[in-house]
Amino acid sequence: MRLKPGSYLILGMLDAGFETGYEIKQSVDRSTRFFWAASLAQVYPELAALENDGYVNSADQPRGKRPRKTYTLTTKGRTALEDWLRSDRAPDFEFRDEGLLKLFFADAIPAEDALALVRRLRAGAEEIDQHFRDVILPRAGATSQRFRQLVAREGADYYAWRASWLRQIEAELSDEPEPRPT
Amino acid sequence: MRLKPGSYLILGMLDAGFETGYEIKQSVDRSTRFFWAASLAQVYPELAALENDGYVNSADQPRGKRPRKTYTLTTKGRTALEDWLRSDRAPDFEFRDEGLLKLFFADAIPAEDALALVRRLRAGAEEIDQHFRDVILPRAGATSQRFRQLVAREGADYYAWRASWLRQIEAELSDEPEPRPT
DNA sequence: ATACTCATGTAAGCTGTTACATGATTCT
DNA sequence: AGAATCATGTAACAGCTTACATGAGTAT
């Protein structure tokens, strides 16, 4: 099996000490989701495939009567993770940002509607910025993992930058009220 | 049919004056690809579906013996585009950035390998930054579409910001050489 | 001549999503 | 008692990619 970025996400989370599919998904939602998301329906089959190919081992560790399956990296899995981190293959990047797409086409609507669009995008960016400052940064500050903190700061800085960029556009657009017909 | 962001991408490109599937794909590769990409095998069937549902009309306009099919927006299509631009439904955003994912897990490898990773990411960001300055910004400057210029500037500023962010991380990591065993 | 660009499409397959299905444990 | 959280999976479908297939026009 050729491993894809999502596979490495799981190997990395296991290496970081998360043990079950459920925990991995939680951790993803709390940390990597802004640059790499995953759903449970992706995590469970991927764990099974990774076990099948010898990258991870599993053990049944029920809590009471609630079934629970913990996974650990095999040597092969750990090596694969390190090789990926060291490889210089150009990393995938794929951004799908519907907000920017709308902005790109905003010449098609009247200036006041375009201004409203910018306002909505600005509000959205501010909300995420706030979330980073209230939730994600403090949580990252609590770990000792240096790079995890770094990446959290990157996200925070990006959304702060984006919000301020949109505020500026908004100001520019507001300052030139469209010429009203007399 | 429920329209997805990719459908609006096509409606927007037609509205902007691009006429054929081939031209739309070219324009996407030159402009929106950094925040919304599309492949030809996506564009052609989507155009057919949009025509089927009355959002666009097509006409055969061969160039010599080379077949060529041009599309134009119908009133329904133009209205759909405007409604989308005006709607306040929270826009999709999905970032998949393998570089940041690697960085996030970089505590798993020795400091010097992590530094090499940062260097590679920095070089990648600088390359895209350069591409924006050499190719995308000048091209956008040539249009009269204000928002198109704005979005190009956003992309350029983002990659410039990202490159400088990575340069700073690189400097910080370089300044603390790992304690060598005596 | 040869390679590149213009131009349109199909087929097979991979990836990922939402919704479905189930049930135990803990908190209020 | 009821809601939220823990926990694991499957099924159907949506969306997109790569590769295939074809051919005309243009520039070197």
C-alpha cells in the first residue's frame, strides 16, 4: 500500500500517544483540522488498512463492557513516519477557499453587495482568529511539543493577518461610496 | 441539481468572458488555482450538466475543422451566480497543507532533520511567492477587474508572509545549535 | 518533420463525505 | 431520566484524479 498524507496523519497521532481511532479523530479536530482534516469514516478503515500492512499493531482494551481497540506503531510504521518527515518530495497542497472564490468574482455584483460580502468574510476570519486565541493557542501552549506550538502560532497569525487584510479592504471600499445618480 | 462551488467557478468564468471548456481550464490554472483548482475532466461534464439544467447555452463554433463549443450564461445561470455571491451561507473552506502537517509532527525527528524540513518548506514558499510576483500579479494588473486584482494581491501577500514566517523559524532553529555531546 | 497548443470528451478508480447502525458509560 | 460522551464500524454516494482516446492547427 502506498501511504497518503492521511495515513501519515494517523501514524503521527499514534506516535504522539493517541491510542484509539476515536482519540485520533478528537485530536485532529482540536489541532490539525485547519490544515488537514479527517472524518471517523476515514480513520477506522485507514487504521485497519495500516494494520493489515504491518504499520501498526492493535490490542483489545475494553473499558468495562465498552469495546475499545488501541493501536501502536510497529518499527515499520515508525520508520515510515520518519522517512516521510525527511523526504523532500514536494508536499501536496490544496486549498479550497470558497470565500476567496466569491471575492474573485465580486466584480459581477454591485459595489454595495460586494462590500457586504467582504464584511461577511471579515467576520468569518475574525471568528476563527478568536477561536485560535481562546482555544487553540492556550491548548498548544500546554504541550511541550515545540513544533506543535509553532504550527498553532502559524494558524493564529494567519487568521489574524487575514482578518486585518479584509478589514483594510473593507475600509477602502467604504471610503469610496459609489457615485449616486442625482 | 444543487450547484457546488465548482459549478459557480464555471459560471463565474463564463460571466467573465471565457467561452470554452478549454479556456475556462486555462484561466483557472492562471488565476484561481491557488484557492480553487479544477481539472478538464471536471470542467467538461460540469458544463454539460449545467446546460442540461438550463444554466448555460452552448453553440458550435468550430475554428476551421477543429470542433469548438462555446457556452454563454442563461438568465437563470447569471441569477444563480449573483445569488451565490450574495448568499451568506458560511463558505466552504478546506485546506490541505502537507507541509504544515509535516511541521506539526516534526518533534518526532532530530532537530537537524527538522531544520532541513523547515528549509525545504521555506524554499517552496519563496518559489510560489516569486511566481506571484513574476507572473500572477503582473497579469492581474492588466485586467480592469478590481476584485480579481485584490485576490491576486491576497495570494501574493500570503505567500510572502508565509516565506518570511518560515525564514524566521529557520533563523530561530539555527541559532540554537543542538547541544553536542562532548 | 516534429513538437506544441488547441480542443473535446470518456473510463476506471481513488478518496472522502454523510448518514446509518449500535451500544456502554458518565454527567446533570 | 435524559443528554452527552465514549467507542466502533458499514453503506451509499459525491467528487475528483489519472489515464486513455482522438484529432486539427501552428510554430520551429
